[in-house]
Amino acid sequence: MIKKIIAGPLVLLFLTCSTNKSDTVDKSSPVLAEVGNRIITVQDYLNRAELSLRPFYCHGNSDKDKRIILNSLIAEKMLAMEAGNSCDIFENETFIAYIKGRKEQLLRDKLFDVEARSKVTLDTNEVKSGIRASGMEYDVSFFNLDVTQAQKVQQALNNYPDSRTEIFDQIDIAPQASTRKITWLDNDIEPVQKALFTEKVLPGQVVGPLKLGEDQYIILKVNAFNYKPNVTQTDIYRKKQLVEEKLTRSYAREFWDHFVRSIMDGKKLEFNRGTYEALIQLSLDLRNSNQNEKIKLSQKVTDGLLEQSPNYEQLLEQPFFKIDNKTWSVRDFQKLVLSHPLVFRNDEIHSRKQFVNEFKVAIIDIIQDYYVTQEAYQRGYDRLSDIQRETLIWQDSFVAKYHQEKYLKSLSKRPGFDARKMQGNQNTYMDIYVDSLQNKYQNKIKINFDEFDKIQLTNTDLVAYRPGVPYQSLVPSFPANAIDDRLKY
């Protein structure tokens, strides 16, 4: 796990592949509140309060802050219940696809837990070795290379083995060498892990080129090395937990790869060359027309595949690929992308060849996820209570927000509406509406105050997400719908 300060909030990156690890949710978490037929568990409360940005008026750990948070979550459920299943947002194709995609990501996570994570048994000596390695930190410079560049560098290293540092310093490719700190816990790239942490590597030493994937290599120079031993028992215990999680994830990935191969065994993917190349060109045009670095390339391409440009419209009925005796048109693939956005394994792309390869791998990954998801459906995982509950959390979040905006918009058209009552963190109209819902639903709301009193919160701003999956946010944004700290239930 990498912790990184970005403009105030702390961003937690849960480093996983597309279906490598389920979100950390305690399925046995006690029920904190019941709101009609919905429940809020203690873990739900902690996830929403700690893994998303809370408003300043409930930022701390005081009893008042905790009550406002609970009221906000209860208000979200009431707003969703008030909207009902007949709410017009349920007719929106994008919303339907989003909720479907969220559910199916949970299904793949569940399948990963069953077929991979639960099968891992760790060796005690390996855990101890990992705890020692967790104190090691390398400051490195590195270049990402394609296969041609890697071959040229390797040839130079072979010809002048005593001049590795000089050769690294003379590498002249764009962009310039990047620098970063690498620790055993933060790094999930196996070739780098093996090269740096299995043998002693000294400052000034050059490592690589190391093969990372098809046409992907890396070469590193160690600038400095630092070792921070675990001193206290608390340090050792915490590191032990992190090491066990990392090792479990690594071994689970091996089980998972074997399981996925068994699902895909015998399935041959054949692209329609003309359609494939036409989509490649459209995607390249989109990439070149939008150089906004704040938008990930995978998101640009996904948005492009969902747009209705004239050139793209002509392709929709064309065959795109064939697999398992089924021909998929571009329109079929478009529907898949609507609920499963493309995920590029590497968004930092510097050549057409690299883009074509990343695009192809992203397509293969989404097709693979499709068959994994079908396996989860066949097992009936979509009927599991925890899957349904976690899907409902996302659905209620969007429905509540939609209903809230729709309600306030209807008020703005009424005589006597005063926009000043909606300034800053004050929203008199919303407060009155939430109060009326509290009165309406109070007999359907129950709170477990014993569990509520045990809750302890931090006051650190956190945003948590998982790279490498279609939907990266771990929890919905915090519901800004109530500042009432009275629990009138």
C-alpha cells in the first residue's frame, strides 16, 4: 500500500489487479442502524467516515461529529426510500449500467476470495523475512524501455560490464529518468521485487533491464539505500499484518491466474482486422486530440467508445471479434464497456506501438472479466446478501443524491424561494425536509447505541481507491445532506 499526500487529503492506493483482491470489508460487522429494510453496519459507517472526505462540520471524533455522520447516513437511506424504485433515474441507461458494473466487480472480488485468497497458507519463516525486508528503502532512478531500447542498452552493458553506471547515465530517451523510493511493502512489481530484495544491492548499482511485460522493460540505478529497523512490539505487529497481507495477495494471484486460465481454456479470440484497426485509429485520434494529463488515457478511450461520432456510428454493427463460437459486434462491445470501463495497465504511453499493445491487452482483460463474471453468476453469488447489500449502498448513494437535487430544484420554482437559505454549509430547505423524513420514518429506524458508543474516528482526510479495476473508489462520496446531531430514534 502506498500513502501519498496530494493537496491536503491522504490518498490510499490499494495496489491490485483487475480481480486481485476484494475491498477490505468485515462481513461479520455488527449492525449499527436499521432504516426500514436497509441496514448500516459498523464497518459501513467506518468506511464512509474514514475512506472519503468528510465535511468540516463533522471532521473530528467528538460525539457531535459521530452523531452528524450517522444522521447523514440515515438521511441518505431515507432519501433513497422516499425516491422509491419508480424514480426516473432507474430508466437512465448509464445509471443502470453503472450499478450493474459495481455489482459485477463485487462478484469478481467474491470469486477471488473463494478461489484464491482463501487457499493461501503462509510460511512463518517467509513472514519473518518479509518483516525484515519491510525496513529496506531504495531511492532509485529509472527508465521505462521498449524492447528495442532494452536490447540496445543490454548490448552496451554486455560489451562494457564494468561501466554500467556510466551507460545508465548516458541513456538518452524521452522522458528523462524518473526517480522514486521503493520499499518492500509498496512494490508489487515482481521482477523489481526479486532484483532489489533477494540480494544485497549497493548505492550506484544498476539493475536491469528487467522485463515487465510484452514490450515493457525497466532499468534502475540505486541512488541511496536506507534501513529502518522495527523497534517496538507495536511496529513489529503492524508490519507483520502488512507483510502477511502482501504475501497473501502475491500467492493468491498465482491461484487466481490458474483459476482464470481454467475458465478461458479452449477459448480462442479472433479479431476482425479491419474493425480492430479502425477502432485503433479512432482511439489514437481521441488520444491526440485531448492532451489533458489530468484525464487518464483509459478514461479518454472509454468515453470515446461510448460517444456517437459519425465515424464510430458506421462501425457499430461491424463484427469486432469472435470468441467461444460467438461473434461480438462493436455495439455488443460498447454495451460491455458501458458497465465495465476499459482499464489500461499502463496509462503512460509514448508511442503508437505501445498504445496498440495496451489497447489490445485492455480488450483481452475486459473479455476475460466477462467470463469470470459469468462464472460468478452461475454460482449464484449475485444472490448473496453481502453482495446485494454492498450494491445497494452504491445505488442508494446515487438515488439519494438525485432525489435531493430534484427536490431542491422543484423548490426553486416555488413562490417565496430564497436562495440565501442554501449558502455555505447551511441548507435550511434540506434540513426541514430531512426533519420531515425523520418524523415519517422514525418508527422504522433503530440504532444500536452500544456499538455506536464504541466507534472511534480519526480526523485525517482520506480518499481511498484501487488502481487497476473498472471502478476505483472504495466507497461513495460522503453524503452532505444533514448537519443535525440529534439522534431522535
